[in-house]
Amino acid sequence: MNKTATLLKFLIPSLIGVFMFLFPMTDADGNTTIPIAYLAGLLLDIIGHEAALIIIMVIIVLSALLTVVFSWITRPESKMLADLFTVTPVWVITRLLGAIFVLMTYFSLGPEVITSEVTGGMIFNDLMPTLLSVFLFAGLLLPLLLNYGLLEFIGALFTKIMRPLFTLPGRSTVDNLASWVGDGTIGVLLSSKQYEDGYYTKREATVIATTFSVVSITFTVVILDLIGLMSYFGAFYLTILIAGLAAAFIMPRIPPLSRIEDTYYREDRDVNETVPEGYNPATWGYKQAMGQAERAAGFGEYIKDALKTVGDMWFAVLPIVMAIGTLGTIVAEYTPVFTWIGAPFVPLLELMGLEEAQAASETLFIGFTDMFLPAILIESVASDMTRFVIGALSITQLIYLSEVGGVILGSKIPVGLGKLFIIFLLRTAITLPIIVVMAHIIF
């Protein structure tokens, strides 16, 4: 392949990928979004909500059935089927639970504790259609970002920033931007794919997924609208940015993230980030990118890779989000667990100068199950500052089981439920004081 053809093979897919995943745009309702999320919304409008729910139900039930067959009865000959449906007993049971919950919710069968609009109904009706369409477009378009040299180029340019600040490789800049500009789940999917392909270590993949997978600007606007503080958008988002970057700097340097092994899923990749003598970061990045573009497979392999990614997301991640998201919201809505956990923090919140500290304490940890619950519970509180603090905290806590947390657990990133909760608690401890200080300045 001549140099011009290789350059075009690097530039065209990479620029399309950057546009689809990172370019901010405004939709018909005036919301800030990115093209991939816009396409996902458009698809849902075309197929309709009811059809989307039927497709989701079929996918999750089929996933459970094939997982039982291929994990417990017979092994598939196809490697793709084996990768998708041969799992450990814990995940077999989780996928079965997802199928049971989705059938109960769709047909309104069984106890309301599972099917209500604040538990399984919310996960199935509100979250799942979005994930279905986002996963489709993310899976089809991810190879544009990953396979044609963009990450090699960005990695060389940003290593000297990302390593000292966040202990991460330079190429993770793309994942982190996709999360901040677009959506946390897209960042998780990017990180998981990079981990599986051997470019991130266990520690790096876990740090990226649990530190940078922040909700999109659109979700931030929804939270602000819920708590009645839309006029504070600039100050609110600046607060989230400062608190989030502080957490991103501290979290990788303390347990449990600092103790995760720096070992690779695959050992056959050259992930050395050192810029050789005679090159600067830009020229070395360009050379690396051109090499990757030349090695990149043709259109047939692209389609195969894209469909495999979509299959992974639909058949592995959707059932887990349904199962764990439903269980998490049941605990939040029908048990006093999070009220008990928050009670000891009432004096601390009072010391920080928050009014109605008792109401605020009940929302501190309930965000682990769903990001919107703290905002819903705090919206009736009279104090603007208290609502501001809890709204911002619900975003900077980052890990909630009904979406990002469920997607992390369903991915190949090696972090379990217990470790996720510890990371959630640490993020709360780091970001809450920063948010309170900012709130005192603003109010």
C-alpha cells in the first residue's frame, strides 16, 4: 500500500470516528448530544418504544437460554458463541435472573416490588431501549476509533500528560473524552474493548471505567431540571469538573485501584509508550498511526469485528444491567438500607453547613443503585444549596448499578460488585467536600 493510501486509511475512518463519538451537537429539542447518541434516539423513534421492548425481551431471554445450554449442557464449536455464552455459574444465574425480570416486567406478572415503575419497570422501560440502540451504533462504529491509528497517534501525544496526572496511557484520552462529552457507557465499552485487545492492563481498564465514565451533559441537564436549578448550569458543571478531576487524580493512587495488577488480558501487544530517539511525540505518533492503518483489516473483517462487539453488548451486558439494576433499585426503594447507612453522616453534613441534613443523608449512598434517585428524593428540600450539593454529588459518584455500574459488571473489565461499592464510597468521600466548598462559594 502506498503512503497516500495508508494516510487516507488512517485519516478517513479516524475522523469519522472522532465526529461520531466526540463532536458535540444540538438536537431538535436543544439538548447537547453527540452524533452516535442522536442516531440512537432516531432509531428508537423509527422502530417505536413497544417494538424496542420486544426486541430487548427476545435478546435477554435468548441470552439466558443459550448461556444455560452452552455453559451447562454442551460446548459450542464456534469460538464466537463460546466467548458469548460460556460463562461461570454466577453469570449464568445473573443472566437467568435478567430473563425472569424482563418477562415479569413486560407481562406485568408477579409482585410489584419487581415490576413497578421505580424498580424493574424503570430499568426495562426507561433505560433498556436507550442501551439497545446506543450499543448497536457504538458496536458498529467503535472500530473506526480503535483500528485505524487514531489511538496510536493520540497516545504518543498525550502520554506525558496522562501518565503523571492519572497514571494512564496516552491513548486513554479518547476513552475519557468520549465519556465526558458523550456518555459514560460508551467510555466503558471503549475501555473494555481496549482491555480485551491487550492495550490496557487490568488496573488501567478499571481506573478508566470507574473514574472517567461520567454521565453526559444531557443527563446533567436532566438532573438540574429535576432539582430546579437550571439557572446554575455553568457553576454546576464547573463544580462537577473540578470534583471529578480531583477524584481522577487521587483514586488511581489509593487502594483498591492502586493494588490491582498491571497485567494484560493479552501479552502479544507492543504497548511501550517510550518515544524513541530521533522522534518527537507528534512524529512518533504519526509513524505508529501509519503502521496501524497499514495493518488494519479490510471491510469484511471490520464488519465481523463490529458485529461481534454488538453481540457482546446485547447478549452479555443487557441481561446483567436488567438483573443488577432491578435488584439495586428494589433495595433502594423497598428497604431502609441506604437510610441506615446515611444516618451517621447527619452531624457531618450539619458541620458542613448543609440545611435539612437529615434529608440529605438519606440520599448520600442511594445513588449507587440509580443516579436519578438522589435528585428525586432531594427535589422537595427547600434549600437551593442542599439540592445543588446532592445533585452534583449524584453525578460525581459516577458508579450506579442501573447503568454504568451494570455495564462495567457485564463487561470484561475485572472488577466485582464489592470493589465497585468501595470505589463508590471513596468517590463520595473525595468529591463531597469539594462540592460543598464550591456550593458555599456559589451560594
